[in-house]
Amino acid sequence: MNKDLILREKLALARTVLANQSTLLSFIRTSMYFLVAGVSINNLTTIEQGRLIEIIFIVISVILLAVGIFNFLKQKKNIANSEKHIGDYKMEYMDSKR
């Protein structure tokens, strides 16, 4: 068994986990931007439709947050499924063919 290959695969999975977490944080950050814009737009401007724009921004914020969480959980499940292939999975595959 090649231990370098196993280490490389484990490190790749660790990078993938960190990238997934970073993506979730990006979704949260963008959602917060829209929330702050929605809450403050009515106070900072004198637009007639200020309340409608405020509601639209808040709805977009909630949608972005929901999409980010859904994406994070889906990718987390895919990463967990990928972890079972680290190690001697080639040996397991060859044994099942016999």
C-alpha cells in the first residue's frame, strides 16, 4: 500500500472540507450584506418604494442563507461519502471482483 497516496488523499479531503466551510462563510457574508442593505435602505433614502426594496433585500438575504446552508450540508455529505474510499479501496475492489 502506498502511504504517500493515502496521505495525499487525506490532505485533499481536508482542503475540500476547508473549501466547503469557506464557501458557507461566503454565503453568510453575502447574506449579511443584503440584510444590512435591506434594513438601512429605507432609513438612508427617500424613495417612495423604500419599504418594498427593503423587503426584497431581506428576502434575498434569507434565500442566500438557505441556499448556502443547503449547499454546505449537501457537500458535507458528499465529502463524508468520499472518505470511505481512502486507503486500500483498490484492494477491496479487486477482492470483490474475484
